[in-house]
Amino acid sequence: MWRWPVAVPAVWSPGPVSPSSSTPVLQRASAFTGRWFAVLVLAAGGLGLLLPDTLAQAAPAVPWLLAVMMLGMPLTGFALARLLDLSPALAAGMVLVGASPGGTASNVMVFLAKGDTALSVAMTTFSTLLAPVLTPLLVLWLAGEFLPVDAGALFVSIVQVVLAPVLLGLLLRTVVPALVERVLDALPLVSVAGIAAVVAVVVAGSADTVLSVGPLLVLAVVLHNGVGLGVGYGLGRLAGLDVPARRAVSIEVGMQNSGLAATLATVHFSPAAALPAAIFSVWHNVSGSLLAGWWSRRPVEPAAVERDRVG
């Protein structure tokens, strides 16, 4: 909910933060700033990951991750863009959101939903580690017909913006755990501030587009998120997973690293291509919070809940 006060003023009064109405130098500065805010957010996320727990849960996470990234959210974004006849920039942005790895906010939602938090962390971590390879290939495959895609440049950006800071965070967590423990409480605030800045720059940079296609784009984003949540839970049920694991897979599928997607879209495509990610960033936190709140009041096996608390 905190992102609405950032996004709405950015649409109605875009001048102070809008790269589209500034000089080329300021446009490049805005992209640079967005990139470093994303680095800050992801490094903070890396500090919050527990590597031993992640490795212990790797086996069940990887198959779900590959299925989700290769057949789930990217294809859903592509299909919705076609169905709703979105512009090439917005269509490419929908695909990019779907092809992005999971975000650390999903881990919090899974915990609140009494889901399998260890599995959630494992899926987030492995999707992040695989993103430099999978995300460029998926975007090239599905978004290449909408806009030119430089998969090599995307690979380099993801390594710089995602892999390096996350690995740094994990390294610090392993080498200086006592220091990390002292700053963990501040990490959510760091992430909120960083993503809010990215959302403000993106929305302000495409205020005219937001005002002209806003309702249609919001519909596309809501459907994209909803399909991910529903398909994730359904696949978990078909696979015979327990209730906490189904909740984890559902939230991991439905919630994406939209801050990263917005940054990549701004750098490699256009501010308009970043709009789906900016709106997704707002909406998936609303839907995730509502779903987590509802699930938190639904009974699950006591043993599964206790395992999550320990993990």
C-alpha cells in the first residue's frame, strides 16, 4: 500500500522526477539512479537469505522454478499482452516482469501465510542465481517480436544488478553473521525506500502513457498476478505437495522481482516498457498481503507450521 502515495503524485505531477521531460543527460542519470537503487535492494535481500537452509531445500525448489520461469509467468505475460492488444513497449514489459526472478517480499508473505518459508527462500534464491541466463533468453524468445532485444546486454546488466549484490549479501551473511544480525531489522526499510524510488521514476517518466492506458494496463497486471497465484497453487496440489508448500509455490509464482524488471526495462527498452513492472510492484504487494492474511486464518498441519518456524 505504501507505493500508492509515491506513484499517484508521480503521475499527476511528473516534472520533478520525470526522465522523459528532461535532457538526455538527466535521462541517463535517472537510469543510473534506478540501477543503483535496485542494487541496494538486492544486496539487502541477499543479507536476509540463509544459505544453509536454501541448499537444504534446493531439490524441491529447482523443478518448480524451471516450470514457472519457462512455462508460467513469461507465457502468461505474453498471452495477456496479445489478448489485450497492448503496445509493443507494454507487451515487452509484461514479458519482462514474468521472466524476472522472485523477490524477497514473497518470503515475508509466505511466512505470514503460514507457508513453507524454507521452500520460499530456496525458490527465490535459485531464481535469482539462474536469472542472468534464463531471463535474457526468455525475453529474447517472447518479447523479441515486440521490440529489439539485446540478450547479451541484459545478461551483463543482470549480473551487475542482481547476481553480484546478492552474492555479496550472502557472503557477508556467512562471513560476518553477527554484524548482519545487527542490521537485519533495517533491511525492510532499505528495500521499501529503494523500490519506491524506482517506482516513482518509472511512473513519472511515462505519466502520459499511464493516463491514456492506465485501466487496461492495471487489468493486465491484476490478471497476470492472479493467474500466477492460482496456477502456482494448482500445480502444487496436483503434485501432491502439502498445504504450506502449496502456499509457498503460489506466492513465489505470483510475486516477481518487479523492481528489477522496472530497472531493466528502463535501461534496455523505454520508460513505457517499465510501466507493467511499476504497477505490478504496487499490486502484487496488495494481493499478496490480502492472500497471506486470509491463509493465516486457515488451519494447516501443526507439524508443518512448527517446521516453518524452526526453518
